[in-house]
Amino acid sequence: MTTAQDTLTILHLGLGSFHRAHQALYLHQLHQLGDTRWVLAGGNLRPDMQDTIAALQAQGGAYTLETVTAQGERSYTRVESIRTVVPYTPDLAGLIAIAAQPGTRIISFTVTEAGYYLDSRHQLDWASAPDLQADLQALRESRAGSTIYGALTTLLRARRQAGAGAVTLLNCDNLRHNGDRSRSGLLQFVQALGDADLVAWIEAHTTSPNAMVDRITPRPTAEVVQRVQAATGRTDPAALMGESFIQWVIEDRFANGRPAWERVGVELVESVAPYEEAKIRLLNATHSCIAWAGTLVGYRFIHEGTHDAAIHQLAFDYVTQDTIPVLQPSPIDLAVYRDVVLERFGNPAIEDTNQRVAMDGYSKIPGFIAPTIRERLARGEGIAAVAVLPALFLAYLQRWHAGRIPYTYQDQAMDPAAAHAICEAADPVAAFAADKVLWGELAGDARLVQALRTASAQVAAFVARHPRTAGLGSSTAAQ
């Protein structure tokens, strides 16, 4: 039996739905096998999700996960791997105390792609991220930071001072090369702070394995709570839902031990790169394609767009014509992976919203889509199919500019003034193609501009002739 003295802790930053449907579940499954040596503690870096955090605290960190198959079969799991829920305080005192304990061996985090503030050259984008500057000032004044870099710096300073030993920094976000890039961002931040001793300590006492995570996890709704109540008899305001598919691939580079995750299906590998590329380009980019296209023709849910023949074809062509060829050779059967992804997206029981998936386009274009464009151009190949995705986002952006997106659009990396200026330009396609935040070194490339012009015309025609929008007038069509 594991005693309190033997218990090791993973401190997770960001107790959102994805973490609780993914990483926390894997650890719970390990506990179910009798291996209870590792437990989770976690909290948020900002004062969000306060009702959920309060519910988790009241329930001792436990919550109910509803799992739904593509055939609509539902099952319910009481997840109990989170043993400590840290309430938010601006000084991050509760998180600092856990980070400084020798028994804390892994600090993991989920903050969304845009929360890393990295430009196309993998450099911190100080100019468009005032939060980073604010965190530098806070740390210089011995206050805690609120960005992932400011928070990690705060926690690692305390750990170093306490002599608590080595720790793994485990990124669980949809960011290509997520361990390498978040580590680079952290070191750039600490160097800007001028703390050379902490830079040296991080380099000597931490690792940052790359990882690929995958599970569709919609925002929890009141209906999930009601179904949990009906199925289990338990009122659980922290209940959430996820699809049955789940995957986690991690490079096996841990600084101070790890759970035996391979016992519950986690893939521990030497390099996560091929899995990561397949997931980001075949799943994440396709997801965004369906969300943007679905919004343009008036759908609310991802599964509606996936079952729409025209939208399905746009996504299928993007993957088949332009993306699979640049990812070969691969240890993965990419055509099978494509088909599994589209089957997952078509699951009506998930009720994943276009609003959730469409967010953060200013991170997703450079992260998920531009790499395929760059690689095809470098090979002298066409980009007609992949260019449809940014053209869909431009049409979506023009709807947002006109105030005609039927929900609130969230985008941490977008400068709203710059986005409005693109839409107001005499030539929006050229202005969009010239945006360095979106395109980096590709910005203004004549081949990109031409492909976007053709694709934008294709998108406008798609919207105009779609059964849901045809005959409704030009106000409904893509601008």
C-alpha cells in the first residue's frame, strides 16, 4: 500500500475540461490497477472557472466523466485522481507551496495554443503581448506572474530556493513541438528577466518532453449534469463529457520519475514528431476548417458540418490532396487516420460547437495550416486545397468584422484593430496574405496571394450556393 510519505505529485496548471477528460483520466485508470503512488494537484493561473473549481473543492477533487462513442453509447466514470484543488489567489501561494515540495516531480499545463505567445520564428512576441511585459514587471517586484511563463518562473524560483530537486515540465497543449517550444519561451522569458541563475537551474534540473494529446472534449453543459444525475443519481456540477477516442504520446524524457502510464495505453516514444504532425494537420486543421465553414452557412455544431457533403469534401480534399503527400513517409496510415478523424467529428452525441473549435484562428493559421503551405511551395507543388482553409478563416473574419458571427469569437493572439483593418482594406485578400502574425516569412508571397484569391472565390461560391444560404441575399454570403 502507498503511504503518504511515498506519494508523488503531478502539479497541473489549468483545471479545464480537457485536462480532466484526458490526463486526469489516465492517472485514474492507473489507480484502478492498484498503482496509486502518483496523484494530481491543480489549479488555475487566472480567476476563471470559479464555479467549477468550487464544485471540485466541495467534492474533494472528484467528478463524473461521461464518455460517448460514435454510435451514441454513453458510460460514466467517477474520476478521483485529483487529490488537491488549489483555489485561485493572485499570489499563486497554493501552487507555489506544492511546486516547492520534493514530492512534486512533474509540473504539467494546459493553457491553449495562443497562451504561449510565440511567433513564426518561435520567439516570444513581446510587441503584441502586454501580458508578458506585465509579468516581467510583476516578477521584478517579487509578485507572481499570470502567463504560463510568469507562473512557471514563479514556481521554479520557489522550487530552486527550496532545494526540491529536478522536475519535468510537461506541456499538454495542441502546440507543435510543445515541449521544445514552451521551454524555449520560458527560457527567453527568464533571460529577459535577467535571472541568469534561474536559467542555469532550469537547464540543469528540468526536462520538457514533447507530447501529443487527443480527445474531443466539448465545453460542459447543463445537459451533461442532468444526464449524469439521471444515470448515476449523483448531482455533480463539475461533470463533463468527452468522446470515447483518447490518445497520449509522450517522449520518454522525464527528469525525476513518472507514472507507469504505459500500463493504461499512453505511448512513451523516442520522438513524438510524426504523431504530432498527423494530429495537428489532419485533425486540428480539419476541425478548424469544419468550424469556420459551418459557421458561414449557419450550423451550430461540428457534427452538422461534418455531415454536410460540401463541407466534408473541403476537409477531405485538404487532407488528401495537399497534406498527406507532405507527411509521407509516416509510421501512421494517414488515410485511415483521416477517415477516423472525420468519423469522430461526425459524432452527434458530442455536440461540439463551432464556437469552441473556431476560436484562436490567429494561432491556428500559423500553427496548423501554414506549414503545409510552406512545404508544398518549397516542393514546387500547388496549394489549392490547403488554401481553402485560410480563405474560410478570412470569410469568417469578415463576418466577425461586420458583427454577424452568432456567438462571441475569442482569439488571444489576434490584434482586433489589425484584423478590422484587413477587412476594411481595399484588397482584403492581399492585406490578409501580408499579415506577418499569420504568415511569418510567407507574408506577401505572390503564390500565396494568388492561391488565396482563387480559394476566396471558391469559398464565396460555396456559401452562395449552399442550400442553407442560397437565396438569402448577399448579406449571408462570404464577403
